[in-house]
Amino acid sequence: MRLGIAGVGRMGAFHARTLSTIQGVGGLVLADTDLDRRNRVADELAADVVDGVEGLFSAGIDGLVVAASTDAHADFVLAGVQAGLPVFCE
């Protein structure tokens, strides 16, 4: 299973680290507006990166974790649902 994570701040990075240890999670794809932070977390976890949350939907993900700022939750959750993905919102 390949999972996309929208936002890898404190909680998003925590979820990414946890998910990377779960058998059956075959890869993570990270998106964050802070590119340095996104790249640091991606390097640590050998995850893929995309530019912007829209990039997650074209990256072949099987599910979406929304850990971005609270004001972005509704838009990202709706976009994930409209894309037919299971969504977990932090």
C-alpha cells in the first residue's frame, strides 16, 4: 500500500515515521509547503516527494493522511474522498 501524507510538520512527520514501520505500507509520498522540511523527512524515511497536495493524487497513492494545518483539512479531505481514496485526518 502506498500512502500520501499532506503535511509533514510535527504530527505529519510522526505519522510518517509510524507508517513507515508498518508491514504492508510499501511506500510514502510526502507533500508540504515547507520544502526543506518535506525533503528532510523524505530523506529520513526514503519516501517520495511531490510538489503540492495535488501531486499526491497523481502519484498512485492508495490512501491519504491529512496532517496539514487545520484550515486546510476540509479541502484536503474532500479532495481525497472525491478521488475515491480512504482518508485519515489528523
